[in-house]
Amino acid sequence: MKRLFVFCLLVLLMVSCGSSKSEPTPEELSSLKALLEERDFEFQALWALPQTTREMAALANAGLLRNGDTPNRINLVGNPNYLRMTGDSVDVNLPYYGVQRMNVSLDPRKNGFNFHKPYQGFELTYKPEKQLYEVRFEVTDKTNSYWMILTVYPGRTAYLKVNSSNRDFINYEGKISSIKEKNSP
């Protein structure tokens, strides 16, 4: 009797620990595709995920990061930031944490990614095996080039990877939303 009880308990435990991953509905996928194809959306970062370097570890060891932040995961809640894509241009205001290879500006307000520019090479790709969309584009200005990859999941969770010609790459984790929905009453 004791063996039967233990066996039933193990079976119950294994069944209850099973994956609860739900498949996105066709409506969710088509809604997300339409949002990205319209090129009228906003990404807001909740976390910055800089490359772990000796310099970032030194900042953490010196106590210069906020409580709860680590050299490779920095909370951005309460820090206004965005990437807005509207039509043929992108408006970016994102903080940067990492190593800058070439000093472009001594203005401390320009240490992040701050620009409003047209973009080139827009590519929207659906990856059915992972059930996600990937948006790729490039932005260039006088002193820098930025290669951006926005990975978007059906729940509108998104990851943004920014490669720059003068800085180490950085990732951001956040959410995307429609600019039209945000601006409507």
C-alpha cells in the first residue's frame, strides 16, 4: 500500500510539473504581423542587458550600480526610454551601459542612443519553429552606424539587440505596443 501511495505521488508530481506552454492563436500572430508591417510601433525597454566586461564588473564592485542590478542586467523601470518606428524613420532614446570605443561626444546627455533618423534595409521575418518575428534595420549618421535586431514574441514581449560601430553591443528586454493605440483616448 505504501509503494502504491509513493508511486501515485510521483506520477502526480511529474504530471503537475509538465510544461504549460500555450500556442499563440492565429489572431495573435496576424495582429502582431500587421503591427510590425505597419511600421508604427514603440518598443519600451524594461531591462538593459549589457555585455559583461571587465569594466562593467568594476562598476559593480565599486558599488556604482543600483541595488538589484548586476553587470549584465540593469533595471530600466522608471527610466524613460523607447524606440519608435514610424513610417520610414526611427526615433531612439535608450540608455547605454558598456564600453565606448571612440569618444564621439563629451556631452553626458548623449551617452545613450539618442537619434531620430531614417533607417535602411528593413527586413521582417517570421520564424515558425520559434513562433517569433524578427525585424532588422540599420541607421547611420555622421559618426556611427547602428545595426538593430528586434525579436518579437506573440505576447508582445520583445528583445532589441543594438550593434554599433563605436560601442560594444547591448541587448534590451521589454514590450512593444502600437503608437496609435497609445495615442487614442
